[in-house]
Amino acid sequence: MSKVKTIQKLHAQWVTSENFQPYGQVIFASEDGKPYDQDDAQLNLENGISRFYIMRLHHNGRKFDKITRHVQCTQCLG
């Protein structure tokens, strides 16, 4: 039995620290040289070895059609 695919229209809304809070911490761009404060990323590195790397993504463009979910960690692609 094949799964039925439906298109759902999503309405964009502005992200704020308050409305994003159920999902975690939102991080906004800041000026270079800004001192560390409560608006910086609150990193929890207690659950294993962290990995930082730069990926080569050839010919992917600016669109995506799937995203990987990591249940016990966070991931940032920038």
C-alpha cells in the first residue's frame, strides 16, 4: 500500500525567543566583537564528543526536500 502525499501550505511567521522556546533556543546574528551574554548559544556538551566539520555539498542549490532528525543532539547547518 503506497502512502498518499499531500502538500501543506505553511504560513511564515517571525521567529522570536518566546515563540521558538518550545523547540529550544533561537540564535540571532550579532555584531563581531560583542561580549558573551545570555543571548549567545547555551551549549550543552555533556552527552558525548562534539563534532565540528565543514561539509562539501556539490550542486545542491538553495533548496532542500528532506532534513535529518537527531533525537538526542542538536545540529546546525550554516
